[in-house]
Amino acid sequence: MVLLSLEIRAELENLTNLQPSDASEFPYFFKVKCNSCGEITEKYSSITFSEWVDLPNSRGKAHLVQRCKFCSREGSITMLEGKGKPYTQDDSEGRKYVPMACFDCRGIEPCEFLFRSGWIATGASSGAKFEDIDLTDGEFAEYDEKASCPVGIGNLEHQIVVTK
């Protein structure tokens, strides 16, 4: 069993509290690596906290169960609740990585995260809500009417690290 944390880093302009819009319904898209042979999938797999799959030959459940196309070994990934936190303006200014989600990995592990839509953030000075932010292109730009200033997200990065 390995616990891996998805951590993100970004440059926030006049925004704070960047996070998935609905933690239980937000789909995390990853390429998956087999721990047995090292093969990495060509396609992205989706992991959503509210969706469970039965583990074969077991009474347990996981959020993702996948068989390696190369060596035929099976593995699973289970998301752990309450391990992520919003990415703030202070985190951005300090260029810090912040955990968004944590995964219990057995036999497979996420290795490449794909930013997509479904993010939310708050105007740093106005408190205005920005919903359904699409980060597919690696950036977001908008205008905060309440604060009369531009807002944006750029230089998105992620890392997947071993955690406790």
C-alpha cells in the first residue's frame, strides 16, 4: 500500500481558494502506471470520490480498478476523504505545492494529472465567486466586476508525491 498525494501549484492573480467545485463529484483524470512492469496507460482514467467499484475476488471496493494491458496484473486506487485543501493567494505568492487529493494505491498509481473544468475560486479582495473554471488550456482569465480588476490563473503545475 502506498499513499500518494496530488499537489498543485499555480500563479493566482487577484484570486484565492482555488479548488474542485464539488469534492465528491469532481473527476480527477490521470494516466496510470503499473507498479509491476512500469507500463503507463495511453489514455486517462477518471477517479471520482462518489463512484465505487467492487474489487475482484474480494468484498472490498475502490474508486478505480484497472488491469495492466502489458502484464495483466490488476491494481486499485482508493481516494481518501478530507486530505485536500484550497489553494490560496498566500500559497501562490510563496510558490508552494498544496495537496488537492490523496490516494491509497495498490498495484497501480496515478502518474500524470490532467487539469480540466469544474474548478472554483474566490476574488481575493471582493469575495466574488468564480465557478466552473476550465483549466484545460492551463490558464484562466476573467474580470472581477466587484473589485474592478482582472483575475487569472496561470503556470499550472502538479506533482504526485508519497505521503503519510
